[in-house]
Amino acid sequence: MAAATTYREPRRVDWAGIGFAVVLTLCIILPLLVVGTWAFANVWRYPSVLPQEFGLRYWNATLARADVWTAITTSISLAVVVTLISAIICLPAAFAFARLQFPGRSILFFSFLAGQAFPKFGLLVAIAGIFLQLNLIGNFWGVVLIQLVGTLLFMIWIPVAAFQGVDRRMEEAARDVGASPLRVFWSITLPQAGPTIGAAVLLTFVNTFYETEGAWLIGAPAIRTMPVLMISFINNQPVIQYGAVLSVLLWIPSFFALLFARRVISGGSFARGFGA
């Protein structure tokens, strides 16, 4: 008896999904290609589709400017300092929110989200009025304080999820065999929560490096970060290549951050850092 054959319906091609993916790719990749091309174009005149001359002339001119190196140093210093201070303040707070019960816990916890629920620039203007009275305008530490506000969402909410996801039974088993609280935290809690905390620290560093509004409103004119300097170049320089070179330089932290995430934080652990 011949084996019965089953009819399989032809697989439908999701043309709408493919079209959306193509449009989304063009919207992301095309601007990057244009900026990257301008950064390495010595001469590019209309109506030519490609530059008439490629080279590093504007890279040399841009990197020879003292204000560019000052902005690079300032951006890296701000990102490192803000990330360290945020970790020192927020990680113990995240552990307390995850493990302790105290009056007003829910209200206080959700209050950290309040800064993201309102228009950011209006909040920055209100804070700038206070900083003006405290002589923190145009001050490095004034920019640090204003950028700390933007790190609360990453450094509170994500680590709280990390500490809540730790297997409490393993901690209790370690305490039952005589491990001290510090040893339990170091050997049980931190290895499980570490990748998630690493994701939060990574997001905080990158977000701080690219933060523009607070650095411009509080730091100008004395403190100029890379994004602020790039905006100044784009608005005030008739040569497009200067702004394009700075834009490509701004891609470097994201590139190294992705390398760090790939090497240090495994794919599954990094996904758990976002609650996946």
C-alpha cells in the first residue's frame, strides 16, 4: 500500500515584513554610509554620486585641533566619573529595593522613573536655575550631577531585576553550611547578578558619553564634550567633513562597548540584563 502523501501549503512570503526590514535598514545604514563617506572625502562636488578624491586630509585637520582632544578627554572623564559615582550610589540602593521591605518603598522606587516621564529639557532648565544659584554652571561637577540624573533608570531598575532574579535557595544553602553574608554575596549573589549589572554599567557609560542636552545647558561654554563640539562644528563650520569626522569618532565608544559585551558578557547573560 502506497504511503499516504500529505499536502503542505506553500509557505507565504511576508512581503510587508521584508519591505519594512528593507526600509528600516535603509533608514539606519544609508545615513551612516553618507556620513562615513563624507569623513573620508577630500573633494565631493555636486552632481557626482561618489567623491572625486578620497583621503585623510580632514582627519589630520580635525585631530590637529586642541579643542577636539580637550572634548575627547572631557567626554571620557565625565563618562567614567558618572558611571563610578552612579554605581556607588545606585547599586546598594538597587539591592535594598530588591531585598528589603520598608515604608514608602514602592513610591520611592517609582520616583526614579519620574525623571523619564516628563520632557527632559524642561527638567534640565529647572535644574539649571538651581545650579546657577550654586555656581555649578560651566563647572565639571555640575555636568556630572546633571548626567547622574539620566543614569538612575539604568542603574536602579536593571540591577533590581538582577538581584530579584538570584536563586535565593542557593543563598540559603550557603548560609546553612556556615558561609558568612559577605561570602554568600561574593560567591552566590554576585556571579548570578553580575552579567545584568555589567549590562547596566555598559548602558550607563555609553549613555553618559553621548549625553548632549545636560552637557550643553550646564557645561557651556567652559565644558565641551564630543557631542556638543560636533553640534558646534555642524552649525558653524561650512566644511561638512569636520562634522563627519567627529561623528565617526563618536562611533568608536559604541564599537568598543559592543566588543566588551561580546567578550566579557555572554549572549544569554547580556539578554538577561534586559530581563529577557
